[in-house]
Amino acid sequence: VRSLPGFESRLKSHRTQFILITGIAVSLLLAWVAWLLVNGRARVLQLAEKMNLDLIETGNQLRESERYQNALLANLPAAVVVHGPDSAIRYCNTVALQTLGLTEEEALGRNALDAEWRFLREDGSPLPPEAYPVNLVLSERKPLHGYVAGIDRGQDLGECWVLVNAYPDLDSDGQLCQVVVSFLDITEHKRAENQLKKLNRFYSALSRVN
């Protein structure tokens, strides 16, 4: 059956319109996709650049904070020593090195069981390693306050006496990260105290004689 000439003419016209509309739609779709790709890539690059700048700024802030903390610790009038969980020394400020009579190279890495340490009880007798401040904190996981100990630094430097405070630094899981020990040199106070004790004994003996 043959179609009518008018119908075939309208069909051809509709096909042409359909193709034209489809072509326009596809072109618009491709243009939209291209716009998304271009602008999306630009957006990603922008975000990446911002993240990079943020990381640089954070790094600068951390370095500045670390520099400030190191300067603060280095200039404290008190001695500060930081031990790792194995008791090895990780950090010593200037006052600590002077009080202990050590160089930084001699101090860093030395642990509490090192035979070179010679600590004293208040009565002058040797302090056993298990009673060293850092070892007490490591074993008990509790802060230590007002602990008096002597340090035998050899003939050249002699003895000095310190008042020690220490605490364990724990992470969010309760695991020990480090032990921070601070101490003040009380040698002059200790000498004055010993002199006062000697005087008291002398006057006590004198009063008994009289």
C-alpha cells in the first residue's frame, strides 16, 4: 500500500525537525558537560591550592609553636628532663644539663639504669635505681611531688641537691608517651639545713654538759 504524497511530505518535514531538535539538544548537553568539566576541574584545582596553603600555614604555625616551646623550656629557671617509656632521655634543657653536670651528647639517650648515675637519699646513702624519680613514675603511673634527692657528680663538681616533681604523660588510650621530670637546685638550702642540724646537736650536747 502506498502512502499519500502529502503524508510522506509531512513525515519528511517532521524527521528534519526531529533531527534538528535532537542535534540542538545533544549540542546543549555536550556544552553543559564541557562546562561542568572545565569549571569542576577549576574548582578542584582551587580547593587543592587552598588545602596546600592551609597545610603550609599549619606547618608554619607548628614550627613557630615548637620554636616557642623550645625557647620557653630552654630559658626556664628550673631543670626539665623528658624521658621516653624506656626511661631514655629525650630532652634536657640548659639548666638540667648544668645541674646534672652533663653535655647534651652525654645526656640524650641515657636511660635510668645507666651505671653512671649516682643519686643519693636525703641521709646521703646511695639511692637504688628503683627509687629514682623517673622509675617511680614509670612503675606507678602517678605524679611525684616534692621528692628530695642528691646527685653525686664526681670530685670536680661535687654533690648537689634537688627538689623533684615528675608526671607521666599519657595518650587518649592511657598509654604512656613520656615522663616529664622537673627539679630545682636546693643545694644551698640543704647545706644551710645541715649546718643548722650540726649547731642544734652542738648546743644540745653543750646543754647536757652544763
